[in-house]
Amino acid sequence: MKSFKDKIHLINRDTFKTAAFDLFRFQAVHNELYARYLKSLGLDPSQITGIEQIPFLPISFFKRRVVKTGNWKEEDVFLSSGTSGMEVSRHYVEDIDFYDHITTRIFRSFYGDPSDYVILALLPSYLERGHSSLVRMTDRLIRQTGSEDSGFFLRNEGELINKLKNLLSVPGRKILLFGVTYALLDLAEKYDVNLGDGAIIMETGGMKGRREELIRRDVHERLCRSFHVPVIHSEYGMTELMSQAYSKGEGIYRTPPWMKIYTREINDPFCIDNSLSYGVINVIDLANIHSCAFIATDDLGSVKGENTFEILGRMDNSDTRGCNLLLN
């Protein structure tokens, strides 16, 4: 696992399948839960020859079971945000420094050095619950900005608005306002601030039961109109993953080279078909070395091309949790 971890940044489109098969064969033996799941399906891992044949572990298992590859003591446990009274997912993290490395590397690949930014984070529901992978990632990026102006904002919205106005009045570093969707909408309804091209607004996390669900287009139009920005950026990630994908405003997410999205038929969880106009999202995240790299989510979406995808919503009767619960 250490060797795989050290080489993950070398994975590209030509080596992805080989790396995925190597990790699958390893996890099929050394991940007790995943091995039991494969056995219950009557599958012999040695007989699987294509990625389309690899079974994906239902994401609900993270709520009721310990998902680990190997035997080790966790350094942290990430908890999903969920809503009040909801059963949460648990992601046991073997190496928290590796998570920091992965998330920083992904951010740099899409947005450049964090030190070029002032990062303001509006993540109330995540801060209140604790043990959030999103808060961990954002905190790491905030620290790397090296700016005293960067930081989290919980209930001090007025202070956040004043900070934005002050930063915009002085030309300098880029501004990134990173917020959970419902909190950004609340902010937009209370304040009218012309950010123009001076700041990036990035939404994630959906409504968390705090507001009515809206289609993504409506959310982005409201935020663009209130903050006078041309586009809204988005982040796609979840407690059960180590990696994130980003959209720079066009609604199409892009993944790092070691993360790929597949779609399965809604009525057949074992039928993988990326030619579907839309299906349920399966994720291969090869950074999930110590957990399970092959996860069947409850998100609906479509694959648009190499390392690109779109999120359309969620399956009926699935829990409202995780990042990006908006319909498109």
C-alpha cells in the first residue's frame, strides 16, 4: 500500500486501468468487508478481466460497517454531514497527511497555488458537526494561503461581507469564497455585493434540509445575480472519498487522473454503461487505498468524456447527504 501511495501521482489515462486492477485484486483479498461482499455475489476476483466487471461497494455500507483495507489504527474518522437524526457515514483514515497531500495536489492542479488566494469559508453545518473531511481540506488550504484575511465564518455573516468589501477595495491576491450551497443562498438574500471578476464563488454540499431543493441552474443564477459574478464554481466530494472533482462554472466536473466516474443502469446495479444518457454514479477513487476504491453512490449523472462528468440529482428514496445534492 505504501508503494501504491507513493506512485499515485504518476497515474494517467494510459496506466489507470492497470493501477485499478492492481488495487482491486489487493482490496478483494485484504478488505474484509469488500471480500465478503464479493463472496456474497458469488464472484471470483481472479475471473474479473474488465473494469466494467468490478463490483462497486454500495455507499450505504459506510454507515453500518467498518470499511478498511488491512489492519491498522485510524488517525482520524471523517463523518458525513447529513441532517439531524440521520445515520452518518464513517470514513476511517489511516494517514491524515496523505489526505492533506491529495486534496492540496488536486486543488493546485485546477486552481494553482493556494498562496495566490485569500480563502473565505462559509461552512456552518460542517463546522457544527465536526470531523468533516470538507473542513479538514478547507482548513489546510486556508493555512497554505499564508494570509491573516483567510478563515472560516460561522454566524458572523456581516464580518464576512465587510471582509469581502475590504479585500475588493485593494488590488492584490485572488479571492475564493467557498461555501455550502444553502448558506451562500442565505447570504445572497441578505446582502448585495458586486464581486465582479474579483472573486470566485464555489458552492458545495447542497441544502442539507435547510432549504427547498432547487435545480442547479436556478441556484447559480441567484448567486450570480446577487454577487454580480459571471459564473459559480462547484466542488464534488464526499466523506467516503479521498479525492474531489471541480467545476469551473459550466456544470461539468473534472477529476484528477486517479479518479474516474462510471454510470450504471438505475434498475440494474451491476450493469455499467457510460453511453447512458444518465445513470447512477459509480466512482473509482484510487486514493482510497486503505478504504475501498470502488464505490456505488446514490447520485444521478452522466459521463461527458475523459475525466469529465455531470451531476443531475439523486436517486429516489436515497438519504439527503454528502456534497452536491442539487438537481441540474
